Amino acid sequence: MRDVVPEIRARGAELVVVGNGQPFHALDFREQQALDFPLYVDPDLEAYAAAGLRRGASTMLRPGLIKNTARALKGGYRQGKTQGDPWQHGGVFVIHPPAETRYSYISQTAGDHPAPAQFLAAL
């Protein structure tokens, strides 16, 4: 996502990330990744549940996991220390104020992300 922040901002929008760890996890992650966009935490997973995001060990053991892992490694990404709930998957949402969801993507397994063109088109 970080790579498309300039395109998101050029469309008059902002990337906002919600993690599932504790505030000190977010501070550590922000520093390690040199992030310059809003980063919030939801340690009780309330936003994740409200958005219908997937969670659980059974969602990890899916065929796409190997492909996603290989893609991440090829791109130079490495799994760091697990912070927060390791079983919680994420998603991508384009929300137009005050509360119109223009795009939603629910990850099916770890490393499952939409192509940026999909969510950029909704901006």
C-alpha cells in the first residue's frame, strides 16, 4: 500500500491503516516502516468484526498462502516479529465521508491483497 500513497493523495484521499495490536505495536511498526500516514489500532478487533473480516487458523491453510508468501519474498518483504492477533486477516476499503463504502476487499488468507488499480478506481 505504501507504494501507492502518492496516487491515493493525488486523488484527494488518504490511506488510513488499522492494525490489530496494541498502541506500542503501532509506534514500533510506524518507526520500522517509516510510515507517514495515519495508523490506528483495534486491539479488541471490533472494527474487523464489523467489517466482516476473516479470522482463524483455518483461513491460513489455503492454497493461495504459498503463492502470496513467494510473491512477498520476491518483493523483498520479510515477516517480522508477530504483533497483534496472528489469525486476523485484513481488507481494503474505500470509504467516502460520511459513511459511503465505495470499494471493499476482504482478504481470504495471509498476504491476500487487491491489485492497487482496483481500489484506486474507486477514489
